[in-house]
Amino acid sequence: MHLCYIDEAGNGQTLDPVRPDAPPVLVVGGFTVPRAQVKTLTWAFLDVKKHYRPQLRNAEQPSEVIQHEIKGADVRKNLRAGNHNWRRAAMELVSSLLDILESHDTRLLARVWVKEEGLAFDESGVYPAPPSPR
């Protein structure tokens, strides 16, 4: 059996050139992992979070590390506008995460919608409505 984690990055808002930080895409993606690999993948992920967020190293409970979210928007901001050290740390974080996924036999799945500047984004194909009751 495989388990699947799915998340989204970006949003369905219209791409506005006035906002350079607005995401130019909407991505719905995830990965599958063999059930036997879930525990080691989870602990490896928590170790990466503690490495890149030193304030988490002294957490008394694993739940504190689990609940701390590293936002993709912050990583992208550091890649775009950060100083040399921030850019390097962001690239190392991404590399560490990809290494974990690769070493735990995961399979990546994603769909990417590229937005066009100034055009409304139709989310109906992304988030379909549930079937209506009979």
C-alpha cells in the first residue's frame, strides 16, 4: 500500500504585474510513498525542518516541529530577493527535501496551470463542485 500527500501552491487569483510576488502558476501536486517508508520519511523531514529552522532544535515535543510550516512563498522570496546566504539556504532546503523524497521511493504527481497576465483564472477545472444531492 502507498500513502499519498497532496497540497497546492499558488492560487487562482488573476496575475497582476503590479504585484511581483504574485504566483504566476497554480500547482496541485503531491507524492506517494510506500507505507513501510512513512515513518523514516517523517523523521527525516522533521530533521530537515530543525536544520533549516534552528529555533525548532530546542522543541520539547515533536508536535512543535510538526506544526511549524515552512511556507513555499518564503522560500521563493529568499530565492528571488534574499542575500547570498538566504538564496543558498533556500536551494539547500529544496535539495534536502528532494533527497528525502528520492531516498524513500516516492513518486511525484503534479498538475501545473500557468496564468496569463490580466486574464481571470478559471478554477472550475481545478476544484470541481461535488455532485449535487439527488
